[in-house]
Amino acid sequence: MTQILNIALDLPLATLFDYRADAVGKEDIGRRVLVSFGRRKMVGMIVALASHSDHPAAQIKPVLQVFRDTPPLPQDILALLQFCSDYYHHPLGEVIFTALPQRLRSDQPNTLPSRRTYTLTADAPFLDELPARAMVRRKLLQHLQQTGAAPREALLALSSSAAKHIKEMLALGWIAQRQEARPPLAATPSSSCAPLPPQLNPEQGEVVAEVQSAAPGFIPWLLLGITGSGKTEIYLRLTASQLEQGRQVLVLVPEINLTPQLEARFQTRFPGIPVVSLHSSLNDTERLHHWLLAQSGEARIVLGTRLAVFTPMPELGLIIVDEEHDGSFKQQDGLRYSARDMAVARAKQRDIPILLGSATPSLESYHNALSGRYRLLRLTQRAVEEAQLPTIRRIDLRTEKPVDGLTAPLLRALGENLARGRQSLVFINRRGYAPVLTCNQCGWLAPCLRCSSKLVVHLREGRLRCHHCGHEERIPRACPDCGNPDLAPVGQGTQRLEDVLTEHFPSARILRIDRDSTRRKHSLKEMLHEVHEERVDILVGTQILAKGHDFKRLTLVGALNVDGALYSADFRAAERLFALLMQVAGRAGRAAEPGTVLIQTQFPDHPLFEALLRQDYEAFAATQLAERKQAGFPPFCHQALLRAEATRLETALDFLRQARNLAGADDPAITVYDAVPAPMARLAGRERAQLLVQAESRQTLQRFLHHWYTALSALNARQTRWSLDVDPLDF
Ligand code: ADP
Ligand code: ZN
Ligand code: ZN
């Protein structure tokens, strides 16, 4: 019987498409299909079966192929993606195809690879029966003799001609091949015994007991615990109890490259338990396999970044979101979703608990905890008894004049730490040599011609680079305006700091870690290894270094250039700075030795520092929430930003003015602001403008956006690219 199907396609259209197929039933919902769309063929997904179509039967095209190579996307994930599409007002087809691993977006066959292993047969010759020149065969046979059975990869690694010899020896009947229909999982053999977990301290014990004694079902927990207070230990305990109950656990982290230790900790704690990771540095095949292993239930723990929130997990029992405040949980282009918020939605939908952890929660989450929507758990002490909180001090830039960015007290402290054989970290949130190049005669500043920004000096490479659009050019020999050859880099970046520190401390081993120095794959890992091996005295780095790394010998941190965020137009800048400084401070004195943090600032009396010195997140959050409440900012309201870009600013603004007219002015619960140029008005040659919409309740905003989005979609916007950003973090 021919069935009509609602198919989602990866197109920027908020509609499903009708196709027909034979021998397709309910069990095929969530399967990928191949259809012809216009002149091309596209992969789509069956979202629903329909009893009839509004289109004449003759116009409904048949599905070309139903892919049965992988299991269909389960119903709960489809429902989550539908929710995501509704909430962010983004076409369902695009949402689905953003969530799927790349390989499932294509029409190539997708299966788990068979894992081929080889064993010796009774017909295999003895090694001394082989002629002397049969070197490769001898090597392969010897390996099989020693190991009993070996995966194909292990044999291939022994010689470049191994593949040829394997084939020949199979033909000779010397070896036998066995197929296992799955790739090796990242799990240590179950025979190795797990290290004993540490005894929980009383605070940790209370937290675990509270979570475990709660009624089953959806509970959002917010775990507020300073760096080193043992949050990860809590994650491990709660995971253990889920595993015992036969449940799967999903752990979301902001940047898996920056938290390599977390994966290792899960694997060593649960030997024999299959753990898979899902993050951007996997290749497409690995990503697909990990996804399928999670979906089949073989993988019990999934550790991943943002996109992993959509991983099918049939026996999911708990979601953990580490560093829940981190901005990288929000995707900043295409489907602008928050993985943390989708994780909460998913937990609610599955009726399971979710644990959000952070030393500095987002004010949204903290506010939810204070108002009773989330349940608050606190860890106030460092877990290891002798580990002390670092001492944080301010260096007043008004009295201590910096030379090349560094003040005398900071240099002195670095010198002393070096003499004591300890590691130091100098933190500055700007890579490159200097943020601008200027002409001392006429005041010219090297601009990016495609953006409203300045070019950053990268002296090592002799180039100027735009950190926004990627534009690059040679450093000019003379000022293009007045011809003066005396051009000077102004301000500090990591490269310059590295040079200056080398001048001051010629014997010190200095290592710079930023996006430029770690561009090569694995280079970050190698560099971190150097630090752990104590082959580094002074680290210079950006926020790459702020997160998650546990450097045992690091006892001094200097923080430069933090003032910009104190009086920023962005109302979230202070929140971010506080989180960053708490994190940076968390790097100092992780082990037995106390650490010191020195912050250079022009505004030592700013209340942010008062709270920071006491490492008192809740005091800081209280002042911030009071300010936000008074100003009517989130979390006391809910926002959406309509962004538009065009080749001319006026075109983008015009579009937004039309959009504003469509919004109507009658609903007092909705505030629609004026269309304005974006703070960064030009980016990569496009002019950008934006329009802010705000409401006190999320439901009101959602209801408004629903109607507005439909009206916007009908607008003629051929010259303008526009997008809606619900709960925007960046303006
Ligand atoms: P966080 O995730 O809050 O930064 P961790 O869980 O990484 O903290 O704990 C910090 C350090 O303390 C780690 O080295 C961890 O092994 C150790 N630790 C955590 N809990 C305990 C405990 N109960 N007893 C002993 N050591 C602990
Ligand atoms: Zn000039
Ligand atoms: Zn640019």
C-alpha cells in the first residue's frame, strides 16, 4: 500500500514535504530517505506518516530509497529536536540535520565497521621452517604466536607490506580471519581492577546522599562548588549508581580538548565499562560509530561537547553538565541553541535528574536555584585537606606603572617563584604580539577593511591579522597615510609577553599556549605534557589555560588586561570576567602548596574584586542579580535578538524596521526596541544590524515569536540575511 510521508529536508524552510512510498510503516519514522527535490537528490528524514496530502496525488513524488543501514532516530530524540525547532524558531529539517553525525547526512552506506582479527591455524608453519628472507611473514606469525589473536590494525602496523602477506597467508590457510561486528570500545579490560575511590568528605557525602535519596524523576540540580572542591568526584559517584541500575549516563563538557583529564578519570574509575566521546576532533567515521554505540546501548557513558546532547541513549538515567556557565554550550551560528538548556529539556522529557555543575554558575541557573526551580547543592571546601585556597591580590596600576605590560611587583613575584623552582602562569586574554599597529606621526591605526575592527600584529609571522574575519596582510613598511616608516605595535599580546619575559628571565623555560601556538593537532596535548613533566617554568597563555587543567607545581598566577570588562556595555561582561578569574585562580595551588594570584588593575576598588578576593561567588551573584533586576535584564526578563546583515547597513536596518512594524505595538507585555547597528557593525564585508525583543515571561515571548516568525518568513528579504537568536548571549 502506498503511504504518504512527511519528510524533513535540510532546507531553510519551516515546512515538511510530502512524498510517497510503498512498504513503509510506523516503525520507519526516524529513518533517513533519499528523495528528489527540484533537480537534485537529497537525504531527508521521515518525521510522520500522513493519511492524506493537500497536494494532488499526481504531484507527490515517490521516495527513491529508504535507508535501513542504521536504526531509525528514536522517538524521544525526534521529540527533542521538534522542541528545539519550536523553541529557537528554526526549521525542523535544519535542526535534525545539524544534530545528526555528518555521515548520516549523506547517502553513503553507514554501518559499524567489522573488526577483523586473525589467529594461527594448525597449518601454519613453525617459524624456523620459514626461509630466511621471509621477514615480514616471520614478524606477523611471531606476533600471532605471542598474542594468540590480533586485530588487523595491529598487524598492519608491523610492516608496510603486511596487507599483502595477510592476504597470501589466508590463501595458504596459515591464518584464519574472524569478524566482529563492532569497533573496539574505549574500555579497559574488566580484569584490571579499579582504583579505590576516595572516601567522600562530609560535604560531598551530604551532596551525594541528597541526590540519591530524592524521589525518582525529573529534578534539575545545581551543584555550586569551588574549583577543586570535588565536583568531578560527585559526578563519578552518581554515575556509578546509575551504571549499577543498568542506566546510561550523558556527560556534557564545554570543550573536550581542554578537559582531557575528565575522560581519563571516567575511564579509570569504570574499567570494563564502555565510554565513548563525541566532540569535534573526531573524524566523521569515529563520530558515527560512537553515536551508533550510544544508540545501541553498548556505550554506557557518553562524554561530549554541545552536539552530544542529541545523542540517542535508550537507557539514559542521568545527565551531567560540567561548567554549565560556559559560553561554548551556546552555538553562535546556524541553529543558535544552548546545549545546557536542551539538556534540561531532555531530562524533563525523559523524566530523569540532571546535574549542572560549576564554580561560577550562570546567573540564569543560579537565579533558578534561588527561586526554587532548581535545587541547590553546595561544596564550599577544597576536597584535598591540605590544598588551600589561593591568596588573591590586586596590583594598582595607578601607582605601579607597568613597563611592557608588567608591573614591578608581578616581576618580583615571578622571579622569586622561579628561584624556588615553581611554575608560574601569566594570563592575558589576547593572542598575537600587540592588538594594534599605529603610526607615531599621524595616529593611523591599521584597520581591517572588511570589519569594524583593528588588525592584530603577529610579529613572528610578520603579518597583520583580523581576529574576526581571518583577513591577513603583510606588516607594511611605512604608514599608508603619511609615509612615516616608524610604525609601532601598541599594547600587549601573548607573543610580546613571551618576548618580554624572556628578556627578564633569560634562564627560564617559557612556554606560550594560545590558539596560534596550538594550531597543529595534538600540539596542545604535547605542550600540557611538557608542563606536567615540569619542563616549563613560566607559562604564558590565554583562556585555553584557564579550564580544567590540574598543574600540581603551579603556584603563581598573574592576570593582565582585565579592566575592559569592568565597565563594558555588555551586561554580561562582569559575569564572564568573574568566572574567568575564578577559573584562573583555580589553577594556582591545586596541591599542597598555597598559591598566589596577582591581578593588575586600574580599578582595585571595584566590587567584583572584593567578592573575588574572598572567592565568594554568591556575594558577587547577589550584587549582579540586584543590578540586573533594577535594569530589567535577564534573568529578570527573556530576550530574543533579530539579526540582519546586508551589503549596505541601510538595507539591513530597513528590513528590521519592517520587522518592527509587523510586531505591532499593542501588546504591553512585549517590548520591541529600535533597530540599531550591531556593536560590530561590519564583519567580513557585511553590514550588520539588530533588533531586540524582550518580555517578562518566557511563555509570552514564545507566543509572540511564533506569530512574528511566521510573518517575518513572508517578508521579502532578498537583499538581507536574517536570523533569530532566542536567549542571545552575545550582542
Ligand atoms: P572539581 O571538579 O570540583 O574541580 P575534583 O573532583 O577534580 O574537583 O577534585 C579535586 C581534587 O581532589 C582531585 O585531585 C580529586 O581526586 C581530589 N578529591 C576529590 N574528592 C576527594 C576526596 N573525597 N578525598 C580525597 N581526594 C579527593
Ligand atoms: Zn602616518
Ligand atoms: Zn576583519
